[in-house]
Amino acid sequence: MSNKEQLFKEIFDANSKKIYHLCFGYTGDDDAANDLLQETFLKVWQNLEKFRNQSMISTWIYRIAVNTCLTYLKSEKRQAKDELTPNIIENREEETGEREKQEQVKTLYQCISKLEENERIIITMVMDEVPYPEIAEVSGISEGNLRVKIHRIKHKLTELYNEHERL
Amino acid sequence: MKDFDSLIGIWNEQKTAPVIDHREVITHYKDSREKLSLKFMKEILLMIPALIMMIYLWFAISFNFWTSYLGLAIVAGCCIYFIVIQIINIKNVASSNTLFDKPQDHIQFIQKFRKSRQIQHTRNYKIYTLVLGFGLSLYFIEFFYQLNLVLMISMVVATLAWFIVCYFYLMKIYVRKEEKRFNEMLEDLERLNEQFKDEA
């Protein structure tokens, strides 16, 4: 494996899961999320030389992922689906407790898909514990405004989830 | 009733994971580069036979009317314009990299790009059709003097009918469809642009 490939593998392993969550939260679709993840890392591979000396490489990867998501929705005219198609419940033979947990994850993604596009992006980063200054840098929104936005989105998502559970 | 911290707890329990690995990305990159080169080749290969035909007609046939040469040059110019525009578009798409910009700047770039494509697909295409029609008409003038009356009238009627159908029917449907598609796209981009404004 060349040095470039080794570096890319390290970057991919460290960031792919979080980027996948972002893409999944945005599209609500398993296949689309994988496509977007691939497109994002394709750009990373293409621009690896530029990244070599960057301290906050994850910020740049998030930035590419967000822009890729936005463009993807526009070009393909895809909308987040109400009915998700993930392989969230992977094993039917899993214990009931585990199944319940994964059902809750599915519900959570359904609720995220009801948010506006920028809200979906911001909240998935919040839940993956991306620091606020990094989210601000990725989204281009000042930290002060972002905190207000996040407060609102948290409230909105919690309400959506509880509403869903009551049904 | 759950609070946001409980939702984070649920989020952390998820087993969702990507199904691709880093090797697939590298393979896909190499494939897409090859596809782009093939697309370039296809555009160039389309241009070559058309141009060879024009050059052949120019030199092989000794036209009596200057209008034939002018018509031929206009038609050749249209072919070259069409192919060059295609190649420029492919190159622009491949080299444009606003993915590193802030989302709002990226959206604005996409908006501009879509608008220029809309102009290309509608206004420029109309002009292109008219110029091509004009070139062909000039080219046919000489034929009208050399062919018999029935054949000449048939050719005029057929050519006119073809242009009328293309310009007033097919073109209108095409332009309407393109405009609807682009307007929807621009509306969506406008909405996204608003969402990423730095206001709480």
C-alpha cells in the first residue's frame, strides 16, 4: 500500500462513520447515504495533498460532505423519505432489548428526516459530539447564532420524537 | 417523555454503518476519471466526421454560388460551436471545486451555474437552431436552380416544415420543460440559501 493510500485509509477509518451518519440523517436513505459518502471521500482522495498539513482535517471533510449533500438533493431532486430504508435492524434474532433499541434509532432518523435540510445537518453533528466551533466553521454560521439554532433544533427534535412515541 | 440527552443515548446505540471501504472509493475515482476521458473522446469523435464531411464538400464540389460556401461555413461553425460548448461544460463541471467553500457560497455558485445552463439550454439553443437553419437555407439556394421544379418545391416544403415543427413545436415543449425543471431547482436552492444565512 502506498503512503497516499495508507494516509487515506487512516482518514477514512477515522471519519467515515460520522460522515455516514450525516448523509443518512440528511437523506433518510441507506443507498443514498453510501453514495454521498463515496462522493465525499472521492473528493478527499482527489485533494489529499492539500489536506496533508491541515490540523482540522475533519472540518474540511464535513464541509465537503455538507456541500455534497446539498448538491445531491438539488441535482437528483431527492427528498428525505418518510419511510426509511436502512438496514437498521440487522439481525432479527437479536434480543428483544436490542431490537427495541434499533427501533428507537429508526424512529429517531424518521424524526430527523422531518427537519429542514440545515437542521438535519447541524443536529447529526451535535449528536455525534462535533464541537460547536467546528460545526460553526462547517456551516458558515457564527457560533453565537449557531447556539441559538441548536437550542431550537434540539427542542424541535425532542418534540417530534415524543409526538411519534405517543402515536 | 424523553429529553434530548435520552435521544443522544439512542443515537449512540445505533448500528448503522457505511457499506463501502476506502479501496472502493479509490477504485471508483479511477473509473470516473476514465469515464470522463471517454466522454471527451466521444465528443471529439462526433466532431471529426462532421468536419471531414464539410471539408470534403467544400473542396470536392465546385459550387457556382457563393451562398453555398457561406452556408457550408455556417453549418460547420454550428457543429464546432455545439461540440466546443459540450467540452467546455464537461471541463467546467470537472474542474469546479466549490465544495470547500461555506455552504452558502457553494449554493450561490450552483445557482449561478444552473442559471447559465438554463440560458444555454433555452436562449442559446434557439439562436443555434436559427443560425443552423439559415446556413442550410443558404446552402440549398444553388440546388434550387439546378433541380427540377417539383423536386425543388418538395425540398423547400420539406425543409420549411421541418423547421416549423422543430422551432414552433418541439422547441417550445423543450424550453417549457427545461424552464419548469430549472425554476423548481432554483426555488430549492433559494430555500437552502436562506437556511444557511448567518441569522439565528
